[in-house]
Amino acid sequence: MNPLVDATSEEWWVICLCAEWCGVCREWRGIFNEAAAAHPDLHFAWIDIEDEAEAMGDVDVETFPTLLIARGKVPRFFGPVQPSLAQLSRLLGSLAEAGEPQRTDAQAAALLARLASRALLIR
């Protein structure tokens, strides 16, 4: 079962939105995998936006890499990042320490729901 589909899930997801043709994405993938190994308590997913164009819907990713970080069904961050393990670790730490967001990004929440419903986010 996909824990993101469970309405009570509070698990963290770190979802990278990239494209195979992108050189930066290819370089970033190794760093992203290192981050996943360094944070076994979080779920990491790699989504090729061209392979999953239907799930992406109207979301237009203009800068790579772009991350969608969520706790359960609530997006906590949605945007481009520098391809750096140190920066990703700092971002994850700051999100974990921050309280619940005052508002959520509707586009990010809809994308998260589509990815979960298509079983693209699994352990």
C-alpha cells in the first residue's frame, strides 16, 4: 500500500522532478540517491516529467532539478534547488523544524495527489 494515499500518513516524501535528457538531472541523480541513503526515514522518488507527462498535468517545470517535498498529503516545498547534497540536507532539516505551513500550494497538492494515485510514489 502507498502510505501517501493513507489519509493519516505523516511520512515525508522527497520527490525529484527531472528529465532524462537533462545533463544536470543525470548528475543530480547520484547526489539524490546519496541523500536517500543518508535519510532512510524519508521516502524518495524520482519522476521523469516526460515519461509521466499525464501525471504532471498542467505543471510546467522550467528549472531542473525541481523538488516536491511533502509530509503526508501536505506539500511543504515545491521549487527548483541547487544540485547539492549539503543544500538538500539543510532544506530537509529546516522543513522538519518548521511548523505546519500557513497555506499550501494548490498546484503542488494536486500534483502530489496525481502522483500518489498513479502509484508512482512507493517505498
